[in-house]
Amino acid sequence: MAVAVRGARAGVARDLQTLLGSMSVRSISSSAPLFKDHSADDSSLKHNPLKHHNSKSSSASDLTGEEEIVKPKERKKLLVLGGNGFVGSHVCMEALARGVPVVSLNRTGRPNTSDSSWTNNVVWVRGDLFDPSRWEGSLDEVQSVISCVGGFGTNEQMRRINGEANRSAVWAASKAGVKKFVYVSIADFGLPPFVLPGYFEGKKMAEDAVRSKFPYSGVILRPGFIYGTRKFGGVNLPLGIIGTPLETVMTQAKVLSQIPLVGPLFVPPVNVEAVAKAAVKAALGPVPPGVMDVWSIIRLGSH
């Protein structure tokens, strides 16, 4: 009886050992390996070496949480509107003399002149101020704009040329991120409102646009009669013969300009070179924003 019990016990033990052994084998074979074989990954990296590089760069940006910083364009250029005109041409020459790269926007582009001493150094752009989409690319890398645009005609034409055209330019420059805008306007001579109303209304419209879009950097020049050698029909007219002595006398008699009603008529004329120097200094230097009267133009332009 005892022998039979021992035999039964031994058989149960053998069956239990066999069962446990088979379970262990299945458990080990079905579980994940302890060490991963990277031979397949290494092979893929060999065929695509950028895969590993990109994973590193992305993980680095994820760790720092920083985006790549794009350096803004350096603005060094000066854009002169109406650079082929009487005042604008002197502004271009003054800026070039200071080593500033100049771009000029005009309806006709490069001026028809035999003097190539400065025109060859200006980038001439043909464009219409009323269609900024065709010339706003010229504002790339421009730090300041000087507008010398103006003209005469009917009242409607003068409002459009002196006012709306300049206002369009101011808006485009502000949109493009230009730092400063300088506008060559005109002094208030105290004339009756029926004298050239479109001309003065247009000038005021342009001044208001500069104040609105460039409140902390816009400069408005208000010269009186601008003299110098001008060309009319191919003939040089030396207006300095009249303008120089008048400027000398009226500058010394500044007190006369304070007389009510007639005072503004004693505003002295200004040499075109002085206006150009003042405009360029206002565009490039630490000139405070606001209106620059005749005496300030003469003082800034004489240094």
C-alpha cells in the first residue's frame, strides 16, 4: 500500500515538472527580447543618413523650445520720389555725396540729361504713385523716403498730384516698414483761399498723411521760393541772381515775417542746395519729427 502511494506521488511530481517546463518555454519564447537588434535600423540609416540628422535637430529644438531667428534685412537705401525734378535731382546728388545708395521713382524713369556724373549712380524706377503694386518692391532695404513730388495745373490736378499721390506713397512706405518719411511741402504765405486752392489743399493732404503714418519720425519741410539754376525748354535760368540777395535781406529781417497779415510775404527764398541738404539730413540723421520752417531749413542746410 505504501509503495503504491509513493509511486503515485512520484508520477504526479513528474507530470507537474513537465507541465511547468512547457509553460516556461512558451513564456520565454513569446516575450520581447532583452536586447533589441539595431542591425535593421543601422541599415536604414546607411541608406538615408539625413534621417538620423533630422531626428537630432528636431529633438534639439524640442528641448530648447526656440525657433530659428531670421535676421531682418538691413535698410540702407534712400528712395527719392521725383528724383528727376529740380529739387529731387539735388536731393539725389546730396545723398550720393554722402555715400548713400539712392533709388528714385518717377513717371518717366531716368532723366533726359547729358550729366551722367550722378545719374549713373542712381537706380531709376519708372512707376505711378497711384499704383503701388507696381513699385512697392522698390521699398526693399529702404530706410527713408524723401518726396519731392508736386506740380501745378487745374485745382483738381493739383489736389491729385500734390495730395493724393503723396498720400499713396506715405501709406505704401508705412506698410513696407520704412523708418522715416520726409516731405518737401511749402511755406504758408497767408494767401487768400481763392489763390491756388487745389495746390495748398493738396499739400495739406500730404502733410496730414505724414503726421498720421509717421508720427514719431516724419519730417515736413516748408521752404518758401526755392531758387537755383533751372532748365526751361533747354535754357538754363540762373534764378539765384534774384534769390540770393532776397534771401540775404529777408533772413536778416526775420521780424518782418511776424507782422500780421503781411508777415508771411516776407518769408525768405531758399537755395535748392540748402533744401536738399536739409532733406537728406532729416532722412538720415537725428532730426526731430515735425515741421521744419524756412529758417530751420536755411540753418540746417548751411552746415
